[in-house]
Amino acid sequence: MPVDQYLFILPVIFYEFLAIAVTRAIIPELFVEAFGDYVYHVIGITETIKGVLAFVSCPLIGKVSDKLGRKPCLLATVVGTTAPVCVLAFTLDMRVYAAAQALSGVFAGTFTLTFAYISDVVEPKGRAPAYGLALACLGLSFTVGPVSGGYLAAAFGPRAVFVSSLALVVADVAYIALVLPESRRPQVAVSAAAQSLRRRATSPRRTFLETASGSSSAATDDPAAVPLVPASYSPLDALEVFAGDPLLSQVAKVTFLYYTGVWALVSTLMVYLVNRFDLDQVFLGYLLGAYGLATMVSEGLLVRLLVPRWGERPVMRLGLGFFALQCAVVALAYEPWHLWLSIVCSLGSNLVYPSLSSLVSASVPAVKQGEAQGAIN
């Protein structure tokens, strides 16, 4: 596949996160109305369950995609990740949304697959800018999505926003199925493997464990019957990618601490702002749109300028410093206009993710790209 064909993956990111972004200006208010004083408890429980499930599933999705190909796994992650907002097209019960949001962690692998897709077709020296462009599409979706959603809700009500999200997801699934080229040749003959599994499953002398693990003699005789994932697989296995390299070991520690702070901020920020400053949906839409624009500028422009000149590690350190400053600004803000200063800081903090991913990608072999990106995510 030509190098520039990694651009085919960008609409997948844009449509998926646009479907989520159009809802971001109205969900905080619905959450506060539904759960009142317990809203932070619900968010904490929801995001914790989602995080635990993502920890288990991200490396597994990456590992499966290394063998099965990126497209089938992308179809699953797009549908699963957007399911919480799609379900609101049929019911505005926020308890259903919270449950779906928690369970969506099982499918939280789109960026894992996107970065693995890029790694399949782009040389190591060009991956950080390519990752940045993918994240710029995320920024673009959050630039136009929240503002559009806020106005759509004001004009037609919240249900119209969630129906629009559902339509965007359908369009994304159609694009993946019909347009997106596969970047990695499947290493498993799926149809033959399925037939082999069916033969073994109907044999009374084979146990369920043998059927699932492929430990029987038939499995070893037929390469197509090799399972996608060993029966003894553990999500901790993916961390072995970082164990043998001192640099990657340090990257893993930095990633853990960084993401802990990021998700603590991201998961509660909009609800906090609604409670703290009584912001309406339109203002929230503009604020989220500004955050999205900062992400787009940072990932699409600054990463492409700074990483080739300075390298991943200096850019990552710069981004971490800006993220600490961004958190301080949000914590100390006592007027709504102070929040715009945190957006300026986000121009720098958005440099961290592509730098981390590029470091990992350049340090692992091609056959491990999906699993490694899953582990770092």
C-alpha cells in the first residue's frame, strides 16, 4: 500500500468522534439533572469500569488485528464505542447511557487500530506526523461537533442530536466496510479456522478447552486453525513489550501517570463546569469547539513541525509541562473566561500522545504494532 494511503483511515476517526462530539454539549446537563448530587459518583464508577475493561481489551484488540486485519476490528470498535450515544436516540434514560458507557470500554480500541494501521504503511520517521494528523481529525470533530450539537438541541431538542449521532455511525460503518482498504494481510484463514472449530466442537472426545485453545492435534496440523489468541492470554502479556527495553519501560510509566491525570480531567470537566459556572449548552459547545480547534492545530501542525526537529522525547516533556499548567488553570479558575487560558495550554499538552505513540512504534517489530499500541493506550 502506498504511504499516502494511510489517509484513508482519517475519515474513520472523524465520523466516529463527530458522532460522540455532537452530544458533548448536552450530556453534562442531562447527567446533572438525572443524578443530582451523586453525579460525580456515577461518573467515577462508570469511568472506572470502562477503564478496567479497556485495559483488558485494548491489547487484545490490537493482538487480534495483527492476525485478522484492521478492518474487522475497526468495525467492532466503532460500533461499540459509539453505542452509548446511539442508544440515546431511542431513550433519554441516563441510567441506560451510563451502563452503556461503562461497557463501551470493551471496544475502546479505535486509536489502537488507527495507529497500528498507520504503522503498517508509514516508515518510522514519518509516523509521529501521521499520528498527529489522525489526532487532528479528532480535533476537527470536536471543533464542529459540540457547537453543532448545542444549536441542534436548542432548535429541535436533544433527541435530534442523538439521531444525528446514529446517522453518523451508520455512515462510518459503511465507509469502513465499502471504502477503507485493509492495511495488513490477515495471517489467519478465518473461514478454514471456523470450519476446523466447528469440526472439533462437534467431536464428543474433545473438550471445550481444546476447542477454544486449539490444543488438539488437528489444530497443530492445520495452520489455518491456529487461534487468534492463545487460551492462556492475559492482558498483562502486552506489557512484556515494554519489559526488555529501558526506554520503553520509562515510557510505560510516563503513560500510566499521564493518562491517569488526563482521564480524571476529561471525565469530569464538563460536568464540573456546568455545576461551577452554570454554563448553558451553547457556551459549552463553543468551549469544546475551542478545545477541538486547539487539538487540531497542535496535532496537525505543531507535531509535524516540532517532532522532526527536536525528537519525540523533548516534545513529550514539553507537552507534559503544558498539561500540568492546564490542570492548574482549570483548578484555579473562578470566572468562565479563565477557561479560555486552559485552551491555550492544551496546544502544548496535545503534543504528548503522538510523541509517546511514535516512540513505542519505532521500538517494536511490525508483527507487534497492534498489540503494542493497545498496551500504550
